[in-house]
Amino acid sequence: MASHSRHVLHQLRDLIARDPDRFARNIYTRLFAIDPDLRELFGAMMSQQREAFYHVIDHVLDVIPSPDGQAELVEFLAQLGRDHRKYGVQPEHYQAIFRALMGEFAVTLGDQWDDEAQRTVGQAMMLVTGVMRGAAQTASGPATWTARVVEKFRISRGLAVVRLVTDTPLRFNTGQYLEAQIPQWPKVWRNLSPAIPPNPHGELEFHVRAVPGGTVSPTIVGQTQPGDVWTFGQSHGTLHIDGDREVLMVAGGTGLAPLRALLIEMSALATSPPTHVYYGARYPGELYDLPVLRQIAATNPWLTITAVSEEQTDPWWLDDPVRPAELGIDHRIGRLVDVVGAAGSWDDRQTLITGSPMMVENTRRGLIIAGVRASLIQHDPMF
């Protein structure tokens, strides 16, 4: 791509980054003005939708002018097109999306929106909408699946385990996460990681912590009950075990779920690589799944478990706390990233990190500083 074209797309990216939420709001305002019927496809609360949309556009404007990453971008856009089927987006809607994007980009660039800028940005957005539309039209299988809640129990006041069964087993790989919609929040989608591998019985298990100020997660913890029907969209994520080197797993809180699923799958294999799991939380009693990890480790000598908590003791309000010492599990005090970094050299390990975006980023940065090769670190997207 010519240097001027690269400059226009990167300049546009920088301008949008000054106020991402305003940009996303304006795009959706334009889109719904062009085709008012599209408003019915989305939920009343669109803050997370706008944030995700901004990250997509930011990624596109960053990669298209670059010499590398084109094939990955096309696959990313194709997956996005397949994902949007869950909203009910139809092929003809992509023209409205193109018009909304171009209209807002013109306003963003102002006086610099000349013929060449319009041509460059137009080609980029034609790629985006064209790949998404084509992938949606050629996608196989249904856009969504449903599953019925068969069991739900509270582990603590802010944490629940939910088990469901589908009529038709969902297609996903162990370690991936699923787009989920609950009946109390129609048209609102959240990503949830199954805590068990896919199986022919269509069984699913999720560990959900109520996020303060959140919408869906507090509802799941507080209101979900057997009989509720959840809807699932596409699967995402690339967490996996290569099998050709030792493994380091670092999990914070309910971020353990996808790693737990991988460990269960590994325990069914004839051989698995030596694996060390660091499982952390603020309080030791919040390490709710330590009994399951101990059970897996008891019959799989390749697995080592270390519990990590920032505090030495539990608060009074923590119900039925887990006690690592009583389970015979090594327990360290400190921040998860500090404990892992001080434990030794991990530079030759395949490393998987799961947890909140901040926890993942801090741990990733700390391990790289400690000598772990970035190419050996896996984690899901942090947005």
C-alpha cells in the first residue's frame, strides 16, 4: 500500500482513538438512521457492543496498511461475519454498515477527506464488509444453539456454578469460550468459558462470578434457575496444548475454567506433558476449585498445583472457604505474577494465562520481563 494510503488509515486510527466511545456512538446513530429496523437487532444496553466495535475498527485500520497480518485479518473478519448471524444481520445490511462507516470517517477527517482519502478508506471498508458478508452467506450450521439449565448452585455470595444440557452438542474445542445469551437479558451477549471439555452428551458447565456494576453476571449468579434456556453463538479462542514441551498455566479466579477443561482432557490421554498450574485469588478461601485440581493431580503425576492468594487469611463474610493446607496443596502469599516469576525460569514452557484483562496483561508482561518468550505465551483477547 502506498505511503499516503498508510498515512490516511493510521491518521484516521489516531483520530478515532481520541474518543472511541463517541466514534462508536456516532456510527450506530448513523446506522440506525439509514435503516431503523436494524435497531431491533441489538439490545437496549450497547456499551459493550460499542466497545467491541471500536476495537474491531482499530484493529482493521492498524493491520490493513501493514505488510504483515493480511491473511489473519481476513480470517478475523470472516469469523466476525459468521458471528453477526446471531444478531439476525442479513447480507443486505452490510451496505448500510458501509455507508455509516464512510459517513463518520468523512466527518472525522474533515478537510483532509479528499478524493484519495475517500478511495483509500472506501477500499478498506469494502474489504471489511465484503469479507464479513461473504463469510456469513457461506457459513455452515446454525447461527445459534440452545441449552437448558439443569443445575445451578452458589459457591459463595458472588460465585455460582451453572450446568446445562443441549439437545444437539455444541461444536467447540476444549479451551475455547462461547458467546452466550440468557433469557433475562435478550439480545445481550457475553463470552463464557466452559469448565469441562465438549462431550457427546451436550453437557456444559460454567463458573460465573458476579462483576460489581455488571448486568449479565450478577443475574446469572442471583436469578438463573433450572429450566432456563440459554442461547449460544459461535466459539472463539485458541488456547490449546501443543504437547511437545512442558506447560505453565496461570489462572486468576474463574479464569481457571478453560484451563480446568484442558486438564480434564489431558487426564484422559495416555501421556501428557509435565504441567504446573498456578491458581490465584485475593483470599485463599476463594480458590474454590482446588478440590477438583487436587483430584486430577492425585491420579496424574505430570500435574503440579500451587495455590496463590494475595491475603494470608479469609474475611468473615467468605462462606465455607477452601483451605489449601488441608488439601495438601502448596500455598504461596503474594501477587500471582510475582509468585510465578520468583518460582524459577519458565523460558522453555508453553504458557497459558487466563483471568481478567488486567491480570492477563500484568502476568504476560511480568513473565516476558522474567525471560519467557512472548511466542510461547497464549491468552484469549483482552477485550
